[in-house]
Amino acid sequence: MIDSTCVIVRRPPGEETSSLGIRTAYATLMSAIDTKTLFIDDGIYNLLSDKGYNADMLREIIGAEGDVYCTRESMELRGFSEEDLVEGVNMVSEEEVARIIEGCESVGLF
């Protein structure tokens, strides 16, 4: 049985893939699987506090003590700051991404 997973979301809101990734993260977390959700590239647009369903689901994940990360580089490239994000998102460097992924038994890319 898998005890930990990392769900990577790299697609923006409006694409079903991003919502599927967020729902997968929520489902694995609710199944008592240690879940880390990582947003990279255009996936960071899902983290903006005004993004409706995806932002609401992320608040649920964070409220259930799920770990949500985004890369600082993806945010800076798009001109966003930590204040633009859903509260509780952890900013990490691209170097830290490898550590997060290596610490999980399973990885899903959305």
C-alpha cells in the first residue's frame, strides 16, 4: 500500500487536468495518505485566492493539514507574490522540489 504521494499540478485553472489534480490530492489526503501537493509552471494560477472552485478545494486541503507548495521561481516569473496566494501555501525553491518528490512513494502529474 502507498503511504505517501506527491501530486504535481502544472496546468492552469479552466483546464480539467488542474481540477483533477486538486481533487486527487484531496481524495488521497482524506484516505489517510500523506499527501503533498506541488504547483509549478502555470499551475500556480490555481493558487490565487480568487480562483473559485480550485481555490476552495485548496483551502479544504490546507484546512485538513495537507501540505501545499509552489515554486518561488514560477511565482516570480508570473509577477505574483505570497500575498496573492491562498493562505497556507508554502513557497519552495526549485532545488527543494527534488527533496519533496524523493520523500514520496508515488507521484502524479496533472
